[in-house]
Amino acid sequence: MVTGSVLSRGQPTRHMSERWLYAWGLASVAFGGASLVVPLYVVDLGGGPFVLGVLAAVAAVVGVPGALWFGRIADRTGRRRGLVLVALVGATLAVAVVPLTERIAAVIAANAVVWFAFAAATPVVTLLVVADAPESAWSDRIADLNRYQGIGWALGLLLGTAWTVGGAAVASPAAATRTLFAPLAAAAGLSCVAAARSLPADPPRAGAEGTVDLPSGSRVRRALRSADRFAVRGATLPGALARTDFRGLDPRRVAARFTPALAAYFLAALLFLTGFSAFFAPLPAFLTETGFGSGGTFALYLVNSVAAAVAFGAAGRLAADGNAVRLQVGGLVARGVLLPLVAVAGAALGASALGFVAVGVAFAAVGLTWAVIAVTAGVIVTRLAPAAIRGEALGAYAALGALAGGIGSVLGGWLAAMGYGLAFAAAGALVLAGAAVALAVGRRVDGGGPGATR
């Protein structure tokens, strides 16, 4: 089965096989489910909020090295199929081994392998999706890839919801959580088989007669700027590395060309992204202790992700037509207020029907704000960065997100060990502080010119 990509210029292009995109979507089912079942399993093993913070922090910080390493290997060797398959096999084995151990340190290590593999495969998969297309079609193809991945991620959360709710009805909640690793590992394993059968062939080595060079990192980053940012995974896993391409990125060159406005916005981003992770890292422990259980927690995360997915299109149109900074500040203020409200509603109402509705509405609103923030962040960074480093600035922003994920996860877990209200209030305060800095940036550049954000 094939599908034609429609170019932004309205011209036809070569057909791209959908089969390997289905393979990546199937892998995303496993990644989406694993993003929550591993923390819930750690809670079942007796891990508290600080342990969950460490779990999330390690998963966040391994992403950048994975993307750097695999991206450079793909650039030097041109062997993309093998790298994707290695990453998928590694993730499959890691997901399969988690329920076989009750040692929390081993679970943290296996979880790190899962997210190392995810981050490592992401830039290589991006290369695959643009490899046989004219450059004018790259953004559309990356947008297709984002949608397959986002739908797969949401289906993983849906599978987790159905499995844990149904499993708890016939067995213990702990057994339902532990056995969920089986279908997730099966999905990952099937993605390996599907990828082995459908991934495009590697190009000939550069330098030989009739060869085609791999797309350069700068050209891919330029396409990423224009692609539809359907980043559902970030709605509940803010420390996950965003899609980027680090090849050819020189941090010293980027730093030397940073404008004061761009540097100030990166400070704002560090604050609010740290706040996001400080909230989500200990959240599974809070929801479990409040009485929602694995099934209720999966359902709430699914509500959050679906709300974000539904809002991405409208958020993109608003960001393109209006003032992106003000739109983002509005989303940040709303999110900064909502995060502590989750703790208030959960603690006051518990897992009653009214409590689930109240927390569910709050989670949906948090998801809506993620769509606004994720879309506007790319627009703001692109508009604030000098033209010569726009792609590199987005890559630096992605790395900043992983750094903030590590810092925020540890901070949130540490504070939650003293009190969930304290942790969630601190998370909201960090988001509001980031909003204040972003607002100051917006006021500084509202006058127009090359740094304007309109």
C-alpha cells in the first residue's frame, strides 16, 4: 500500500511506502505504554516519588547521547536500516525484561535502555522518511511521521487503560500492571519484524559512482522547522527528546550567535520545562496513593494526550496568525495554575466518581495547554534566532528540554517525598516564572524587526 505525499507547492512527488511507517507506529505503541507502566511498576515495587524522579531523570538525560551517537553513525556510514533495527531490538528486550526483576535499580537501567533506543532511533527514522523525496516535500513527510508516532503513542496509553482496568477486574491491580509488559513487548517485537521487512534500503556509500549523499543536518533541521509539530508524547513525558537532528550542530557557533532575546527565552524555557517535569515525575505515585490505581492513571494520561492531539491544529493556526509569545504566556499561566489544582482536586475528592471527573477535566486542560506551548515554542525560537542558526537553535532547544527533564524530575521527586502539595506548587511556580520571563521577552521584541515574534 502506498500513499502520495502532497507538496507544499502543490507538485506531485514520488510515492512513499506506508508499511515501514506502520512499523514505527507499532513501536510507538510500545513506547507510549512503557512511558507509564514502568513508573507504575516501580510504585508497585515500593518505589516512592523520589525514586520516580530518578527514573524519569535518567530516562531524560540518556536521550541526547543516543541521538548524537546514532545520528553521527548514520551520517558516516549511511547504514540507517541496521541502526533502527538495533534500537528497536534493544527497546523490545528492555521492555520484556522489566517484569522479570523486582530490583528497582535494574528497572531504572532497563528503562534507560528503552528511552536511549527511542531517542537514538528518532533522528535516523527522520532521515529515512526524507531520503527518497525532493527537499520541498520533507516537511510534509516529517509531519506524516509525527502523526504515525503520535497515534501509536496514544494507542499505547489506550491499551494500558484497557489492560489494567480489565486485568484488575479478574486479578490483582499489581498483576494487571505487571502483565501489561507482555503485549507491549509483543508490539515492540512485531515492529522489529515489520521494520526488517519494510524499511527502505540503505543508500550506496558516498563517493562511489551514482551515489546519493545523506541529507545534511542543516537541511533536515530546516524541514523540521516547517513540519507539523504533532508531539503527543511531550504532553505526559516532557523530558523526552523532541525530534531534531544534531548532525553538524556546533554548540560554540550557536552560542556565539545567540541574541539577548533568544538567550532570555531559553531561560524562560528552562524554567517552565523544569516545572513540567517536576510535576509529571512523581505524579504516578500521587495518583496511586490517592486511589486511582493503574487503570485510572492510564485513563487520565490518555485524556491528557487526546486533548493535546485534538488541540494541535488550532494551536498551530493561532501561533501562525497571532502573537506567539502572548499565546504561549497564556498557555503557561493556565498550566501553572492547573498543576497545583490537580493535587488539590485529587487530595480533596480522591478516586470517587466526582474526583475522577474533576481530575480528568484538569488533565484535559493541562493537555490543551501543552499543545499551545509546544507549537508556539518552535515558532518563537525560529523567529528569535538569527537566520543563520535557526535550525541549530531548535536543536539546542530540544537538548535544553532533556536537561530540564533531568533537573525537574529529580527536583519534583525530592519535593514530593516531603509532600505532593509542595512539589506541585513548586512546579506551578516554575511554570509561572517561565511565563513571566517569556512575557518580558515578548515585550522587548514586539516593536518588530528581525527579532519580532509577530
